[in-house]
Amino acid sequence: MEEQQKDELLLMRITGEDRPGLTAGIMEILAKYGANIMDIGQADIHNTLSLGILIRVTEDNSGNVMKHVLFKAQDMGVNIQFSPISEADYNNWVSRQGKNRYILTVLGRRVEARQIEAVAQLIADQGLNIDSIQRLSGRPSLDPEKRIRACIEFSLRGNPKNRTELQDKLLKISKKLEIDCSFQKDNMYRRTRRLICFDMDSTLIQTEVIDELAKHAGVGDEVKAITESAMRGEIDFKESFTKRVALLKGLDVNVMQEIAENLPMTEGLERMMLALKKYGYKIAILSGGFTYFGQYLQRKFNIDYVYANELEVDDEGKLTGRYVGEIIDGRRKAELLRLIAQVEKLDLEQTIAVGDGANDLPMLSLAGLGIAFHAKPKVTANARQSINTIGLDGVLYFLGFKDSYLDV
């Protein structure tokens, strides 16, 4: 009776200068000796290759595999190491694959070693393993003036010891080291998000339009003080909104066109909008500001939905100091996000919300991904993700976009 051949598990680590045909040449040898590929992974950094291959091969063929792969490696000028893997070690590795996976995104104007060290130490302290690290941003220029943004993404495996503590420490690291960090569960929802809802004032645009209207009405300082207090969450939004609108009574409605045409757009807005539309995202403005300005942005960027507040105008084209319909406050923003998701037949986990003020917190909490953008301290402290170091196109990195995906 013929004795059944035993199999061996063999891990190969190949490093050196990358070149075309290397992987194909290795695979040709493995195919010749009937090897099964149990795992494979490759990274290429500045043309330096790191390739790992775990194979299962019969004892009779393992020697030939090592010999011929070694010859091939020498011919191609790369280094190779072989390590036998026991069945127990392999089964232990397989059992760990059932753990949760997370994505930790780190972005800023530039990414430095001290920042990565702090993040990596926190990852280790929380009992998480780093499976891979990739750069999402393009390679930075050596000219310091051209280092616009940088982003690194960590793929992590395991379960954090304390999720709340992890988020708190990421927030502290972000403040101290001038970076932004996003910690998300890596699942299919993260990969299939399709609706993104934005606040408008101080998010898409770098002003509060009610403040601009107030300047033209001669009540700028008074309205601005109420606005800032409301955005900090110190007074009720509806109450503050009613007071501010009342102060605009008598303003000619034609000034709104002048203000709209001179709105200061937020850094990265156009690049972000072009990318989101190109890749099929539905976009909504949910604003405590005014419909006139939301519709102006809608036409400019082909935005799908706009919900904002409507100012009442009298027969002479003057603002009456009143509004029409229901106020779009924080509660209503969350309701609208939920409603639009239902219309688009999306799970809430497939939605994203971006805003800066206290009245944005309900929708930031409801969305699958809520991002506080250059937000007030109270908002940043209560949001799961935040961006404070770069422009709005930083949102794309939190969605997993690489600069190489974008030609916008």
C-alpha cells in the first residue's frame, strides 16, 4: 500500500528591488511542484518590494521548491528567506482572522514620525494588530510650501480594549500633534456609503450668511453675537434664529444675489464635490441658513437635495423679519437625513454627515459616519470623527479615496 505523502507549510519572504516578472517567475516554480497558495501579500515602497507567500507543498517537493526559488531569486537580485510553519501556528493564525477589523486614518498638512509613533503606540496599548499601512495621499513635494495634505491609513485587526478611551486619546493626540484621526469599523457599510449631507454655513462656505445679511442691514455685531452663542450651544437655535431674522426687517432682497456671488468657498470644496459626483454619491445640504444660498450652491455643484430656511419677503421686495415654514434646526436636520436615506433606499450606516455647529450634532450622531469639520470645541468633543487640519477634501480620505483614484 502506497504511503500518503505529508504536506508542509512554508513561508517565503522576498525582499529587494521590484522588477516586472518577479512574481510570475516565482509562481511558475510553485506551479511546477503543485504548491497551494495559502496566503499572499505584497507591498512596494519606492520600488522596494516586500512579498510574502505561504504555501502548502508535499515533503518530497519542498526541497525542490526552495532550491529553484532560491536560484530564481539570485537571478533577479532579490533576497529570500524560508520559514517552516507548524500546523498549530497556522491554525492559531486562522483563528485570529475572525476578529473585528478597523480602519484608522491619519491626515494632516504633513505626517511626521512623532505623529505615527503616538498613533502606533496607542494601537498597541489597545491590543490591536496592524495588518497593513498604506498612503492615501500622493507623494509630497520636497518643497515645504507645496505640502498641502498627507494621509496614512492603518488596517487593524482585533478588538480595542476600551473604545471610548481609544477615541478620547485619539482626540488628544490630534490636538497636540496637529493631525486628524478617524477610527472606523471596516465593514461593507463603510465601502458602500452613498449619501452625504452637509451643513452649509462655516462648512461648505467660510461664513455665516445671516451675518453677511446683517452687515448690509446695519446690525452686524448684534446678529453675529447671537450666531456665535447659538453655534456654541449656549442658547436654543430656534430662539436665536427668530431673534436674528427679526433684526433683518426692511433689508432689500436683492442684496442676496451680491452676497451669493461673493461667498468664500471652503478649501477643498470643489475637488471634493467633483469626486463625490463622479463616483455616484447623492449630496444634500441640510442648513440652518437660507434656501437662496443653498440653491445657489446646488446649481454650482449639481447638489441633489437642499433643505434650508425660507425668508419672508413683502410686496416691495423687502425682508419682513419673519420666516416661512418650519425652522431647520438640529432635530430637523437629523429627520431629513433619515428621510432622504429612505427615499434613496439606503441604510443609515451608508450615510455621512458633515457639519461644524451644535445644531449639527444630531445628524452627526445619526449618520453612519459623522464628521465635525473645523468645528466648535463642544462639537469636536462629541463627534466620532473630526477634521481640523486641512480642507473639505479631507472627507474623501475618511471614505477611503486615494489621490491616485482622482483626476480632479
